[in-house]
Amino acid sequence: MSKTSWKAQLREIVGMDYLLDSPAALLAYESDALTLFRCKPAAVLLPADTAEVAKCVAVLHAAKIPFAARGAGTGLSGGALVAEGGVVIAMTRMKRIHAIDAEQRIAIVDPGVVNLDLSRAAEKFGLRYAPDPASQSVSTLGGNMAENAGGPMCFLHGTTANHVLAVDVVLPDGRRETWGDVQNQAQDLDLRGFLCGSEGTVAIAVRLYLKLVPVPEKVVTLMAAFHSIGEACSAVSAIVAAGLRPVALEVMDQATIQAVENSVYRTGLPTDAGAVLVIEVEGPSATVEHDLPQIEALLAGFELLRLERAETPEQRLAVWKGRKGAGGALGRLAPDSYVMDGVVPRSKLTEIMEYVAEVQVESGLPVANLFHAGDGNIHPHFSYDGRDPKQAAAVEKAGAKILRRCLKLGGSISGEHGIGLEKQHLLAEQFGANEIALMERLRRVFNPEDLMNPGRGLPMGKGCAEAFHRHGRIQSG
Amino acid sequence: MGGSKVAEQDIVHAKDAEDAVALLQGAHAEGKSVMPCGKRSRQARVAPTARADRWLSMADCDRLLWLDAEDQTCEVQAGMSMLRLREHLQGTGLELALMCRGEQSGTLGGLFLSAEPSLLASSCGPSRDFVLGGGWILADGTPIRSGARVVKSVAGYDVTRLLLGSRGQLAINTSLILRLRPAPRELHYYVVKAALWPELRDCLPPPRLLFPADESGYLLLQYANLEVKHNALQAFDFREGERQRCAYLEALTTQLPTPSPWLEATAEACAPGAPHFGRQP
Ligand SMILES: Cc1cc2nc3c(=O)[nH]c(=O)nc-3n(C[C@H](O)[C@H](O)[C@H](O)COP(=O)(O)OP(=O)(O)OC[C@H]3O[C@@H](n4cnc5c(N)ncnc54)[C@H](O)[C@@H]3O)c2cc1C
């Protein structure tokens, strides 16, 4: 099939306006939020519904053109870009909330619905969608599912996979199926679970059936300021070990606090603190009133600079404005950012933070830490200038060192951002050859020709690093 | 022992994961089909048509491999029972928040591999959400690890999710990394007229557990760490509540999981060209 004929067919399906191929229009799709990797696609499709997605995929499959689904492009591992000659299928026009069943506490949504829009829509039923990535005002529910996104509230509520009941999918050859069951009844293979976090390499989600949770009766947010990040981490470990179950335990270090306070997200965080710990407790009033004094008593064992209780929605919002805006505030510090993502057992937080500080000194680059401490999920944030190959190389080297230490401490190289293009070489250090080979064979069951998001998620050996331009021309590996 | 009639000599018991690999390879060498199992207490319900020349049981592998109470995770061998795990967790203030039929008699490997529904699913999450990873043996004898020992990991495909619930058709489970949570400090039972529940549901805190009390038209509610006061609720005797809970649990009928059309292809991907294993004719 000639190049023009597949494009013409796709145009026919989505309509003239919804196939983009002008260089200017494609520019926005050449990377995701990890700007380290870039590649301009041959075209971008903006289908309106499931039928259009299925038809487009069938055409691409017949023409053997690689393609990748894309949500809002906020991914931090290079998942939503496609190698040269490929096509991006952007889900951003598919943003209908089809139904909210308040009785069953289920929402049926398009994949392009923005995370926060669902919680806003569910609010009038006294419900909300629990997974809350810091990108929730932009990132899509389809992208969240594909990355198994987490967020501050996931300490209590679990990550996206715990909230996806079923998914309507389009397979890499254009066929449609439903995986999972809204009643949460078992099927002998949990394809729904396998799909979550598969980084768009198994199937495209075209409709999601999501679990909603009741808006809690009472919510209180504590903001504890510590002299050092080590103490904040010790407090987290102590709270977890005491069996207390706040909904969120989030840490921001001094560099983050200062970036927030120098930005539009300013919220009055103590700039003299070594770190702040945001603790949110929610539930029935009786539970909150029982847990809160226990947490406060535990915190009293530390030498705190400040402890504030935010009870009104306005006070709580002010605390969260700082935490949720921190990524954006840090992004202003340098032309490029590298937000790392690793996990350690919660009891090893202090140890890993000490190591991050060591690596920072070695790399000579500024690092800030803001992370989901309750899950042991760290996010060292490097600010650098990608135009300087030395800085870019230093960032990559530092990142790999920290992730290797996470593995050494019994952790994982990714808690929520996925492997994408970024961490393929490290996956083989977390798993052995047998495990990687099994994953590769399983991918081929669903995506036999590797047309759907090729070169992503698993160490593909050849081609992947070369196929994408590395910003700053860093050597791979 | 439940399940279809199987002669004792057709069941071989693995001492550990390495032994299971050797037994599997031995069976293959003799051209025998193999079906992994625990104590076979669920087999009649979840795999009634299963047939095999040899049953490879993991029931004797019942050690706690490690427990990180601070991180609230542990790893157990597949033959561990819920009862024994509770004994190990005594004094840690932690629990595996599951309540499944047959939990007293069967192994945890069998429980998770048969995707046994948990009565606590609506308050604590479905049983599969408590498994962070584990050890497995594929049909060709290859040992693999899945997942991680931390509470959050998205490194590579979630192979654990695919294998849980597969009723031994894809791999033998040798160990499970489990996510634990703080055990309730106290439990309280209440009764409420079933007809009132739809209206009450939204004004009461969500119960940990809810089930019909006998045939009386009443519901039994179990709350953790919470005394609930409401005109329509009546406090209920704790011991009687526990008795009714156990009776309800054992009387539960489990729906047989729908077989996936992807099973054959997935099994072939797990162990290409391996002899017949774990599949039900
Ligand atoms: C400031 C900032 C803060 C962030 N905070 C968090 C956080 O707290 N927690 C967290 O987990 N992540 C966080 N992220 C990362 C990112 O927002 C998440 O990974 C998010 O889930 C990506 O959603 P998206 O819609 O942008 O997907 P994209 O980036 O567009 O795509 C991500 C992946 O999903 C695939 N995909 C997209 N849509 C579909 C679909 N319909 N079907 C199949 N595959 C699909 C793509 O192919 C790609 O592989 C943050 C990012 C930024 C920039």
C-alpha cells in the first residue's frame, strides 16, 4: 500500500481536520514531558470515537505502519512518541463521561477524559475518583491506565490498576474486546490487570469502567516542617510502622520548598525548613479523630520547626497548591528537567535520600526531592540544560546510579512513570533474562508484529535509542 | 480432600521450588501431564473437569520466607495457609485483609490462583490486589520471579496479575509477596433491616463487611475500629456475629470464572512447545 493511500484512508475515517501532518502541528507531538527523547511522527490522528480508533488501527495494521496512542503527553518516560514514519493516535477528542452510576459507584468514560474532570463530575453524587497523579488537571484517564499512575492519595487507595474494573480495547489489528468485568468477577486471566501499566504496547483503551469512592465525611491535612529530609523520612517510616493509615504522606525538601515559594504556587511554606511532610487523614469523623492525635503524638517525638493543621477546604487547598504545583515550579529552574522515579521499601527512605544527596554532589547538578513517601516512591528532580551534552550525560548517569541503589535496597526502578524509552537498560537489572524473555513473548501474543508502540517498555536491544533523537546527543546505556 | 477422585500415588509433594522444578521435569521426561495444586480443597469448585496424570502439590512448602513488618510486606511459600500466616503475624498488628471461602483448609497459593473472591473486597479491595509478586515455575521448568517486594512497581508487564487466577494453567506458584495492612484494633457488629439499607448506606460510614443474617431479612454489618450510632442500627453480640460470618463464608457459592479466549496463546507464550500442563480438557 502506498504512503498516500494509507493517509487518504485515515483522512477519510477521521475527517480532514483531524489528521495533522504539517511540521508545525507535529512539533507538539515530538516528545512527552520527558524531553530527553524526541521524534516527529509522520502524522497525528484525532479520532472522535471507538469506531474511528478501530478503523484507523486496522488501516495502520494493514499498511504495517507503527503507531502509538497518546493522552495528554504528560508521561515522564517517553511512552507516547512514535519512531520516525509512525503515527500518533491522540485520544484528546474522546473525552465524554458516558455515565456515572452512583448506586454501583462506577463511572464509564472515554480514555481522553482528564483525571480531575471525572472527580469534579462525580462530586455531585458524593463520589470521587481516587487516583490523583500530580498531573491530574491535565493527564488523561487512558494515559493513567496505561502507566498505572499513582498519586498522593494512592497510599491509602491504591494506584490506577486498583480502580479500573474493565476496559474496552482496540487490539493492534483493529479488533475490539472488553477486558475485565464491572462486577469485579474473576475471569481466569486478568487481562485488565495486565493491560494496566503496559504503556500502550498491548491494546488501546477506548472506554474505561472505573471505580468511584465516596467523598469522605472528614478530611484534615497536617503540614509538619522538619530540620532535615532525613527526619521527615524517619517520621514517615514511623507512621507507617505504627499501623496508622493516613490517605497521603508526601515529602518536599528544601530545594522544592524554595522553588514553590519563588513561584506562582507560593503558599507560605517555611523556607527555612529542611523538608516538609504533608499528611492527610480522611474518613468518618470518628476515625479521623482517633488517628489524628496519634499521628500528632508521633510527630511530637521529632524536633519540628512547625506543625500546622488545615481543616477547612481553603486551608487544605493552600497546602496542596504547593505540593501539586511543585513540579511546575521546579520546571522553571532550568531549560530541562529530569524527574526520576524509583521505589524503596518504606523503611529505607532515609537511606536512599542520603544516597541521592551523595549523587547530587558528584553530578554537580541541582536536585530537588518531592515524593510519595508513604509508598517509598521517590522522585529526585534534576534541573539541567540539555543543550550541554556534559550536563545531559551527568543527569543520565546520576539517574541510573540512584535507580541501581533502589534495586539494591530491595526496590524497583519505577513506581509510576513506567519504563518507556528511558529505563530499558535498567529493566534487565531488576529482572533476569528469563523474566524479560517471558514478557517479550507475552507482548507478542497481543502485539505480534510490534506495530503498537514499538520499542517501548522492554529492553528491545536494537533500534530504540537510535530511533529517537536524544536531546543533547547522549550516548545510550 | 475435595475434588475429583485422585489416587494418592498420583500426587507428588514438592519440598521446595527446586524440588518442584525437578519433579516437573521428571514428569515431562516420562510423558506425563502435570497439574499444579495445593491441598486440592477448592479443585471441585474451581476446576471440576481438571484431569492430569500427576498432581504436583505445593502444600508442603509452607514457610514464611521473610516479613518486613515496618514495610508491611512479607513473602510466603505457596503452601502457607491463612491460619498459619495469621499465627506468624500475631504481635505485628498486621493482617492479610482477605476473607475467602475455604481459607481454613486450603493453601494461599490455591486461594490466589483460583481467584477466590474475598468478602472484604468492597472495603479492602479484591484478593489479587494484595499480591505484589512472587515466584513461579513455567511449564517447561523455567523458574521466574514476578513483581517486586515494594508496594508500588510498574517495571515491565504485570505478569503477576496475569498468573493470579489462572488456576495453575500457566505456571506453578512457589511463593507470594504479600501486601499486609494494619489489622483492626477492634470489630463491632450491628444489625439493620435489609430494606432500610439502600437509604442508610449513604449516611453511615462504609462497613468493613456486610452480609445477610440468616433468612431473617436483616443485614449484619461489621465495623473496624468504629462504634457507629444510628437509630436504625442495633448493636449485635460479637460472638454471634462471628459465628454467622463463618457460616455465611462457608455457604458462599463461587461462580466459575469465565475461561479466557486468550488462554491457549498465553500458555504457549509462557512455555513455548512445553508438554501439556495444567490445562483442563
Ligand atoms: C508535572 C507532572 C506531574 C506528574 N505527576 C505524576 C504523579 O503524581 N503520578 C504519576 O503516576 N505520574 C505523574 N506524572 C506522569 C504522567 O502524568 C502520568 O504518567 C500520566 O498517567 C500520563 O497520562 P497522559 O494522558 O499524559 O498520557 P501520555 O503521556 O500521553 O501517554 C502515556 C502512555 O500511555 C499510553 N496511552 C495513552 N493513552 C492510551 C490509551 N487510551 N490506551 C492505551 N495506551 C495509552 C501512551 O502510548 C504512553 O505509552 C506527572 C507528570 C508531570 C508532567
